[in-house]
Amino acid sequence: MQVAMDITTKYCHKEMESYGQCVAAHPSTWQQHCQDLKMKVAQCTSSHPVIQKIRTDCSKEFTEFERCLLENQNSPTSCSAHVARFLGCAETVDLAGVALNPVPQPS
């Protein structure tokens, strides 16, 4: 998972920072206010093979985490068990054969 986070930070730092600032600025309405920034992060990361592999292998856990966030918009910390399950899954993803340093594609 650390590799995926490092890659996300390396290639999508600006998008992640903007999204994080939006979520912090709108703690009870971030789902509505920050949707466009969330999509920019998703678009940025969707082209990287490591992140694609994690999303594929852990799609069930990630979907459950997102559902929890939608159902608990006023208390996202109540989804900590869901995020822990997703991160636990991500740690087990076999990255053998996945290109860890592909050439970045222009956006």
C-alpha cells in the first residue's frame, strides 16, 4: 500500500492536496462540495498500474468504504473499520509483474 500511496503522491499531489483541503473546509457537506475534486484525483490515479491492480483486487472493500462514507457524511470517522479492511486488502495485493515506474502519460 505504501508503494501505491507514494505513486499517488508523486503523480497526483496537487489533486490530492486540493481534495484534502476541500474535505477539511466542508466537514459535513464534503461529499457535495468536493465531488469535482474527488473525480480529479480518481482520473489522475486511474491510469497507474499499481493503483489499478489494488482497485481491482480490493474493489469490494473499497465499495463498502465509499458506501459507509455516503451513509455517514456527518461522521466519516465512523467508517474507520471499513478503511482498515480496505487497507488490509491493499497490503495483500500481489504486485509482481506490475510496472511500478511507468512513464507518466500526459493528461
